[in-house]
Amino acid sequence: MNFKFNGTRLAFTSSVLLGKNFEVYIDGNKVNSIELKPQTDDTVISYLSEKLSDGTHSVTVKCTGKANIDSVIVFE
């Protein structure tokens, strides 16, 4: 999946029942999620970027196994 967004942070939510095996690249660089607190709901924040510079960013998400993204959240 490829897309662009305008903002300072990016997050994804995923169902814990469907997997979250994906890699995220922002502006061409592989970017790991910041460490998240354990979550107990069926839908969780599966990825949260560090704070980015304000502006337009290019994102590529590569599936590495069983994975899903329920929603994309952009922080402005």
C-alpha cells in the first residue's frame, strides 16, 4: 500500500484476530513503531510513528505475513 499524508504523526489500528505483520516506510526509510503499552481490546493501535516534521510524507506499507490494517490515523 502506498499513500501520502500531510501531518506530524501516523498510526494504524488492527484487529488482533487477523495479524499485524507489516513493515512501514516513511519517506523511503523503514520506520518502526514507538513502543506501545499493552492493549486488551480486539482492535488495537498496531503502529505509531515517532513525531515527524510537519509537511507531506510518503508512506509504503509492505505485508510480511498475516496482517490487516483497520484504519489509518493522521495527526496534524
